[in-house]
Amino acid sequence: MENKPLSLLELNSLVRRSITSCLPDEYWVQAELSDVRVNYSGHCYLEFVQKDATGNALLAKARGIIWTNVFTRLRSYFERETGQAFVSGLKVLVKVTVDFHELYGYSLTVVNIDPTYTLGDMVRRRKEILRQLDEEGILTLNKELELPVLTQRIAVISSATAAGYGDFCNQLLHNSFGFVFYPRLFQAIMQGEQVEQSIIQALDRINATRDNWDVVVIIRGGGATSDLSGFDTYDLAANCAQFPLPIITGIGHERDDTVLDMISHTRVKTPTAAAEFLINHVRRTAQELEAYEEVIYQEVPRLLQQEKQRLGSFVTRIPGQVQMRLQRENFRQEKFQNRMKTAWQSRLLQENYRLQLMPRLLSALQNRVQRETHRLELLTQRVDSASPEKLLKKGYSLTLLDGKVVTDASLLKPGDEVETRLAKGKFRSKVINK
Amino acid sequence: MAAKKETYSEAMKRLEEIVSRIESNELDIDQLGEYLQEAQKLIKFCKNKLYKADAEIKKILEEDNEAQA
């Protein structure tokens, strides 16, 4: 019995029984989804993988299956919670039973899923990318760009077939204000693994003619949740952050922002919202213009009217002014005349008075002249009576020494020659003795 | 194209200047007519930008389209 070889079926049955008895429970396991596909009957077949730290080499791999009844329930739960389609590349925490089938071999059958693990992983991955962009100093570059005053020439990155692009164009071109927009499609794949490269290529095409555009819009049709991991990559984020035109994203998901949303100039939820954003931006510009227009068309006539009123008030004020001036002049003249009259009268009075004084003055003068004449006569008489000639005639003589009158004999010395003047003639003599 | 965008901004800037002068009563009544005329031209220019499709822009974008196709 010991040597009897087992059939493969027997061996596999043995493995199955061993596994069933050794691993009878349900186990929570962390793994990455790979090769996820759903067959016609709704069963989901996939691979669970575990990679090394570099993400390049596989460390473990297991086939997985989610039966249709479980898958329908779990998928909607997962997608509702994460906002993310159940696709390859996601890290998941699933509850599995370990099975072995004699024909199909080892597999894990999923019975439950914990979406918070996936969410956490997505957040961690986004954080990591954002940290790297921040370190490189490019995280906020696109946000720092100023949105042009006019955002009319719009380079749209989308897939041509997506309903989102049609909605966006409709909204723009039929805006209720009648603004003109020039949207142009730059096609890109907006789903799956090629998203990153496809969008980068579209950005390159826009960049080649960047002077032709005011703004870039990246939109994706809404509807069913799909794989957004393509929008959470470093290369795409770095390209967008450094793009020379402002980027507006409307990727059409309700949950967390992707890295692309976080680095873009403006993030809105849907393509329609992106169109609204651009319309409102131009609307603000138009409102500014309307405000100016209003001021100009209201203020200018008002100023003219105001000027007219000023002129009117001048006209009505002029006669009054003139009259007042005339009155003032009259008054001044009267005043002047009065002053002149008074001054003239007082002068006349003064002159009259002076005229009355004149005879008195004349007689006073005559009296004075007479008095003075009389005094002169008396003086003449006194002078005459005191003249030496008169004295000489009376017998007095005048003795002179060296031309000077001698009145003191003691001043003469013997020998002095003196001159004696008489009433008639003179003679010289010598002092002999004293 | 870039120059045209500038012109819109410049037109708005000039309008703002005129408006602020009007509002602050700085304008000489003799200049009012000139300013009004200038403002009208600027407003028309800006409105055309907003509301009228520019054949030149369309043409450039179409050329770009063809180059891509």
C-alpha cells in the first residue's frame, strides 16, 4: 500500500483535504490586484500579487476568484467607498478562503473586501507624489499662474467620444451671455494605463502652439466609476505643474482629488462645471466692462448737465451783480462828493477867517513900523551925540600911540611919539617927562 | 495673438483710467468729448472681443487643427 503510487487526482484530493483541514477559516490578506477580468457570467477572475520594495520583482502570486453574486455586491460597495473602479494595480485588503481544486489548483476565493485599506494606500501614494513635487519646488507653479482676463481660446484634453467633451462644448457655445469661445480638442486616452502618457503627449502638442491658447482644460466624462490611478502619477503631475498655461481639471469624480486635481490651477468636478467656470470668468470681465460703460454713459451726460446748470446760474446772477456794482459805484461817488463838499466848505470858512484877519494885520504892521522908525531916530540921536567929532569940536582931543587910543598916561614912556587928533587936524609930539 | 490679449487688457486699463478721472471730477469740460469718444471706441473694441467671433483666431485654430490631423 505504501508503495502503490497515487493517481494525480488522489494526490490533488489529498492536498485539497489537507488545505481544507489546515486552513479552514477565512483570512484577511493584503495584495495587489493584477489581471482583473470579468467573464460573461459575471464571475471575476484575477491575480493577487506581492511585489518587492522596488515594485519590480514579484515575491508572491495567487490566483483569485470572486463569484458573481459576491462580486456584484463587493464591487459596488468598493467603488462607492473609494470612488475608484476595481481594477488592476490597486492594493486591496480582502477576506479569502483558501481553496484547492484538483483540476484548477490553488486559488483564493474572495468573500469580503475592506475599501479603507485601498483608500489609505491611494492617499499615501498621492501624499508621496505631492511631497516629491513640493521638494522640487514645482507643486504650486500652475496655481501661481494668473488666469488671463479672457479665457476664450481653450485647448481641451479629452477623448473625442466621451460625453463629457460634448457637454463641455455645448455649455460653452450656448452660454446665455453670448460670449465667444474657441474650444479645440486635443485627443487623449482618459481611461486605463495609458492615461498618463496620452495626456502628456496632448500637453506637448498644446505647448508647441501655446501662444494660441489662453487656458487648458482636462476633462473626462462622468458616469460610471473608472480607474483614476492614471491621474495620480508623478510624471503627469510634474508635467502639468510646470505647464506654462493655467490648467483646469474636470475629471468627473466625486471622491478624493487626484494628484492632477491638486496641482492644477483650478479643479472642478465635471466638464460642465469647467465650462461654467470659464463662462463665469469671462462674465466677470464683461461685468467690469459694463460697469465702466455705465459710469461713462451716465457720468458724462451728468457732468455736462452739471456744467449747464453752472452756466445757467451765472446767467441769472449777472444782472444782479451788475446792479449791485452800479449801486456800489453810486454810493462811492456820493460819498466822495459829500467829502469834497465838506472839505471845500471848511476851506472856504478858513479862507474867510483869514481874509477877516488881514486889516488887523495891516494896522498891526503899520504900528510896528512906526515904532521901529521912532526907535531908530532915538538911537541915531544917541549915536550922534556920542560921536568923537562932536567931542573934538567941544575942545577935547584924542591921543594915539601906534594908531591906538591912549587913555592912560602911565602907559606912555618918555620918548614915545604920540599923535594928537583935534577937531581940525592932527600933530605929532614926543613925551618928554611924566 | 499674445499682442491682442495685451490690447484687451490695455483697453480695460485705459477705461479704468478714464472712469476714475470722471468719478473724481478731474476732467476738464473741454476734454470730456474727447474722452467720451475714446471710451466709446475702447468699449466697442472690448465688446467685440467678448461677443464677436474673431475670424483671425478661427483661422489660426483651423490651421492648427489641420497641422495636427
